[in-house]
Amino acid sequence: MPDAMELMLEMEDKMQKTIKVLSADLDTVRAGRANAALLDKINVDYYGVPTAINAMAAISVPEPRMLLIQPWDKTTLKEIEKAILTSDIGIHPQNDGAVIRLVIPVLTEERRKELSRQTAKKGEDSKVAIRSVRRDYIEKFKAMQKKAELTEDDLKGTEKEVQDLHDKYIKQIDEVISKKDKEIMSV
């Protein structure tokens, strides 16, 4: 059975991972600016193997609202184009036979509000995950106290530390969401 310190480190690690997952997820949200992370969730059928676009092409941002995809193997252009068309990013690729250009359209006010709601929901889901981690570990600490591995005073102090960590990560989630919201709402 791990001691209280090991459990605290384990809990903090889970909370950090929640923040990383949220940040990675928000990177794929299109905010009117070109960002290579927009293509992270798109896989291309490359000789029968689903392959990420960034594993088979160089992706650059030549202009603030354009992505340039330059495959290392020119024969994959059509497959990459097809994968982008069937994805849910809502951008029509322009294939000139050598590279694919993705021009990111300017977002409408309605679409910006919808994206803002989506990011807020993702933030709320992350907060629920953090609260769940807090609840699980408080239960573990209470079980340790029942087995006399922790005194009642130690349990109270540990619960306060758990709550402080919880508050720290909830605040981080709010900051990440606020930053993404500003990015989405800026024209």
C-alpha cells in the first residue's frame, strides 16, 4: 500500500494529465488562425495503415490564415486531400499537384459563439475529471485513516492539501479556457 506522499504525487500527476489532455484537445479547435494542430486528429489511409498527416508531410504556416501541406511522397496527395475532405474541420483543400493549401475561412460571429460554448463544455468536463480525482483520493486517505495508517489530524491536513491542489488545477483550467476563448472571439 503506497504511503500518503506517494498518493499525493500520483493524484497530482493525474490532475496534470487532465490539463494536458484539455490543452491538446483545444489545440484542434479551429479559431480562425492557421495552426498545424488542426490536422492532428486526421489520419490518412497510407498503404492500408491509418497514418497522421504530420508523419507523412511537412506542415507549415506561410500566412496567418493558411496551412501548407507538402507530402514527402507526392503520390499521397490525393489520399491526404480525401482525408481532409472527409474530416470534420470544414475546410476545403486546394491541391495543385505538389502541395495542398488549406485556407482557413474567417469565422462568423455565430460560429465563434458555438466554438466558445464547445470549449466551455470541454473545460467543464475537465473540471469534473479533476473533482473525480479529488473524490477518489480523499476516499483512499479515509481508508488509510480507518486502517490506522493515518491519524485523524493527518487526515485533516491531507484533505486540505488535496483541496488546495484541486483549486490550483481548477484555476488552471479556467485560465486555459479563457485564453482559448479570447483566441476564438478575436477577429
